[in-house]
Amino acid sequence: MKPLLVDLFCGAGGAAWGYHLAGFRVIGVDINPQPNYPFKFYQYDALKALDLDLSHVAAIHASPPCQAHTYLSALSNIDHPDLIPETRDRLSRLDIPWVIENVPGAPIRADITLCGSMFGLFVRRHRHFESNVQLKAGPCEHKAQALASPGFPVYRHGRTHISPVIGVYGGGRGAGPGEIDRKREAMGIPWMTGAELAQAIPPAYTEHIGKQVLQCLF
């Protein structure tokens, strides 16, 4: 049987699919309903899940909400909770591999930073990863990405711009024809809504990480 990875704060399953491709059996935990999650899902408080019996779990991935650390949050007056410190504290007590993922600017140690350009994707979406196991990654390939790109129409402020990459943000409202499909293709995630894509990471990121975590298990 494949080793079990628990995907905390799982969202609609972008990270989960990558770990699945790497060779894990995956279950997801999120406090919100996730009807599009592609694996077994439990609606439950992710932090409280870390207080349960985890003796059968081989590894844990956690993507605490990033809203407290985004640029848009700084422009708003909304006070978003920062769950990263408590997540790290609880994971640190476990004697199994764990990975925390979040946006640049979040208070996590950037052991590696991944970008879509590293995986031949036409999305950049930089994300930091902190882990208790050694992770490796190469540099961004923005120039190669731009050279390979056919150019994509991006709708901003009522005008169409041609960009070498696709920006995956927002909830999909007001999207131009085919824009959601282009975002799905750019992320390597064919099943999500626009709002779910905006919160997801490409599965290529966690497939890359998952293969390294598996090496620590065997």
C-alpha cells in the first residue's frame, strides 16, 4: 500500500494531486467544504487534526491560509488570522516528514521556492516551502518560459494585454472567453473553479517535493 500523506488546509486539491502523482495515498482536511477535492476528504479543523492519532500517517503537507500575507491584504482593513506559527509548532512535535507551503512574504523559512517556469508551465506563482527534510530545487526559468510562450490574452482594466504567462488570481468573475480553461491548463488542474484555482498551487510543485519526501521514507 502506498504511504499515507495528510493534506491539511487542503482546499480543492492542487497540492494533493501532486503528492498522488509522486506516489502517496492522500486524504484531505479542511474546515470548509471542498466538493471538488479529488481524494477522500474530511471537513474538520486542520489544527485539531494534528491532535489525533497519526501513527498511521507517513507525511503531512500543510498550506495554512495565506490571506494575512498577501499584497491585497495589506491594502484592505480585513484582519486575517495567521495560522502558520501554530501549524509549525504542532508539526515540529511529530517524528515524520512535514512540509509547510505559503506565499512570498509569509513567515516561513524558504527552504526552496518553486515557480511554474521550472516545470514548463505558463504560470509563475512563486511559493515558498519549509520542511523538516532536505528539499532541493533549481532556479526559476523565466527567460526560457517567455521564449517558449505563445503569448496569452490577459484581461485587465477593460483592456486585453498579451503576456507570456497567465495570472491565476481572482474568482473568475468577468473573465474573458476561455480564460478559466487557460488558467486550468496553465496550472495543470482541469477540475477547479476560478475561485479554487486562485487559492491553489500547481500539482507539479508537490510532485517534485513528494518524490524527495518519499526518498526519506524508504
